[in-house]
Amino acid sequence: MKLYIANITCGGCARGVTATIKAIDANANVNIDVEHKMVDLETTQPIQVILDALAEDDFPAEVR
């Protein structure tokens, strides 16, 4: 699935987003395009769990 996260602005943000997702699903496949603010995500966890965790860590995301 693809997520849009408006406030990804740098590699540090990308690492933070990756860490948040990996804390929920250590086996998730996370690829982040900082320039386009897009996250390509493969996870076995419910998307709402991921979205809630990202929002809690100040990275609110939209499914695209």
C-alpha cells in the first residue's frame, strides 16, 4: 500500500517513520520517497494500527 505523509522532509524523518512502522511489524517492507513524501509499505498488520502509530509520532498519513 502507499501512504502520503506531508511532513516527511528529510532522511531523519524517513528513519523515524521506518522505526515507528518496524516497532509494530519488524518484518514490514518500508520504502520511502522523501522528495514525493510517499511511503510504499508491505505489512501484515492492520493499516489503522499503522496510521494511528504514525499520527501519535507526529507523522499523520493518508492512504493513497
